[in-house]
Amino acid sequence: MSTIVQATAANASAKRAPNRAWRKLKANKGALVGLAIILFFAALALLAPLLPIPDPVATSWSAIRKAPSAAHWLGTDDLGRDILSRMIWGAQASLMAGIFSVAIAVAIGVPFGLISGYYGGWIDQIISRITEAFLAMPFLITAIALAAFLGPSLTNAMIAIGLSATPVFVRLTRGQVLAVKTEDYVEGARSIGLRHSSIITRYILPNVLAPILVQATLTIATAIIAEASLSFLGLGQQPPAPSWGSMLNVAKNYLEQAPWMAMWPGAAIFLVVIGFNLLGDGLRDALDPREA
């Protein structure tokens, strides 16, 4: 009976955790600033089709490399395209790459980490050795190699980034499971005859989600930088579709004549990455059970 009570108490504590975490998150000014930055760029990306801005791919030979003005608030590029419009539409590519890449990594990495940590034995040995082999390779180099193999496109870039980030989530999840599976409430669930799948989904997974959520938030920032790098190299979003990375690739040729071409996409990448890092740090503090 005591084991059932312990398991019930653990689940009740997990259910109360979101409310406690939200109160702590609201008290963290840095996290709120990061959340505001993310929401701002997300709103721009979602509302891009509705905003009164020029076509991001429309060229104008009479407005090539024009400085910021009332007609073009952020200036124009080498083909006379409005940079503000391309910045807003480019936010879609960057945020999509960050979110969907991490979703791929979580969807693959977490189940393998759960299986590896819970069952142990030869299964753990195989998964751990494969994970360590991938972790031995630099993240960005792996992403570039996979993107080159799959072919240049935004979709393939997201797949490449997601697969490259998967080992981090396998290792993180495995470590958390190893710590949780020895708790009394998990042992109690085993003693009353619950199936392994039920124990994993009902008692282990809810108690390892917090660090996974924090890691996912921080990894989105890394994925956005990776997408910009791949687009800069021509392996991501393909022209004439706008992307902050491809905009920087073009701008590198006009740093002296038109510095605004590099200034704005560079600032956007910086702000979004800072936003996700601030939010991730805030979530880490808010979800830490050791913090009162």
C-alpha cells in the first residue's frame, strides 16, 4: 500500500510542478525578456502574409543597394529587394528550422534514451556506443555533411540539424532515467505488477521532462545558428526565398558599399538566439526542484 501512495504522491507533485514553475518563470525578468523577443519574431513570421510589406522576391533595378529610407525602412539589397520584407519572411525559415529540427531530435532521442536508461544491459551498450560515436563529431560538421548528402533545401537542412542534435537528447534522457528509475515510487510500480511501458510513460517520463524541455529550448537557439550557417553555405533555404543566412551570404560581398545588408539579418539572428538562451536559462531555474 505504501508504494502505491508514494507513486500517487509523485504523480501529484508532477502535476503541481507546472503552476509552481510558471510562478517562478514570471518572476525572472531575463526569461520574460527572452520570451518577449521570441513572441515578437514569431508574430512577425506568422503575420507576414497579412502585413503591408512588398513582395520579398520582387526586384527593382532602380533601387539597388539603397540605404534605409522612408520607402525602404531597412534599405534594399543587391537586386533592389526590400530588406524589411525579406527579414520578416526570413523569420519563418529560421524559426521553422529551429523548432522542427529540435522536434525531430526530441522525437528520436527521447524514446531511445528512455529505452537505454530503463532496460540497461546490451540494449544500453549498443545505444550508448552509437550515441558516443556521433557525439565525438562536431555538431555543425555533422549537420553540414548530412545536408550535403540529402541535398540543398530547407526541409533537408531541418532533417540534418535534427539528426545531428539527436545524440544530445539520447544521452540527457538516459542519464535522467538512470537517476529516476531507482526511486521508491518506480520500484513500487514494479512491485504491483505494472507493465514496463506503463511505468515508463506514467512514472518515469513525466519526471524527466523538465531537463529535456530546458535542453530543447537551448537547442532551438543552436539549430537557428546551424540553419543560418547552412543557408550561408547554400545548403539551406534556396534563393530567391528569403533566409537570414542566405541574406548574409549575399551581404558579405557588399560590406563596405551597403553594410545594412549584413547588419539587419545579423542582428535578427543575434536577438532570436539571445531570446531562446534567456528563456532556456529561466526555464532551468523555474523547473529546478531544488529551488524553493
